[in-house]
Amino acid sequence: MSNVNLSAFGGVGWQFFDNNGVPLAGGLIYTYEAGTTTPQATYTTSAGTTAHTNPIVLNSAGRVPGGEIWLLFASYKFVLQTSAAVLIATYDNVTSGAGITTISNFTGDGTTVSFALGNATNENTTNVYINGVYQQKNTYTLSGSNLVFSEAPPDTSSIEVSFI
């Protein structure tokens, strides 16, 4: 299964309430791709092998059955409703948290264009700085787990790459 990450929305042991502060017994959590009404799976554990129902039906205490929501590496929209399908709130563009940021440092030599990052695989979660200046995404690509510049960074330049 793909990597899954603990949700910032309802992660572990959260309790949901209605607008009067009463536990949201039987409440509904719908999960969608961010900005859409296209359903997107969430998972019951960090193994990412068993999907929650969609909607997730909260227990009598207003908690997620099993106590955890795990997400794919993606952005989500969560719609929280009462058991009678009355909207409480919508939360859009909630990311998975995506794990731990890694920092790699290199020194440019004026000729090398490719640098091995190890496990970086998503250009959208990679930020590159040369001598402290952010590099636009169109100045490099990820090829496998290698960062490849369109032009070699200058000799003795400090290259910092942060990625998830």
C-alpha cells in the first residue's frame, strides 16, 4: 500500500461535537479530494490496508471507530455533518501532514547537475535553495530520487534541499 500519514483532521482519539457542544453521536465525516466532491479514501491504521467507510460514521461518543484517520499523501476536503445530515462544517485543502521533512546539503562545483537525495519522490514537496535563494520548480526536476538541475549550480555554491 502507499504511504499513509496521520490526519491533521481527526487524527487519533479526536472527539467531534455539534454546535451546542454535545458529542456528535452518529455524526458523519465525508472525505473528498480537495476542492471537489470526488470521494477520497481514508484508512483505519498506519498500514493503509483497510479503508474507512465514506462517510465515516462516528460512535456514540462522537469519535471515529477505531480512533484513527490515516490519509494518503494528498489534499482532502472533510465535510462534517450530524447524523441527520445537517452540515456542521467543511474543511478544504487539508493535507496529510506528509511525514517528516528531510534536509540535504550539497556544494555546487559548476559542472554537476544531478544530486542524489535518497528518498525524495515528489517535486511538489521539494524546496531547493542555492546560496539561500529559493529556486523555481522549472529550474530542476526529480528523476527517480535524484535532483537534476537544468543548469549546474555555480562553483562553491551552497545547495539546500528540503523534501518530504
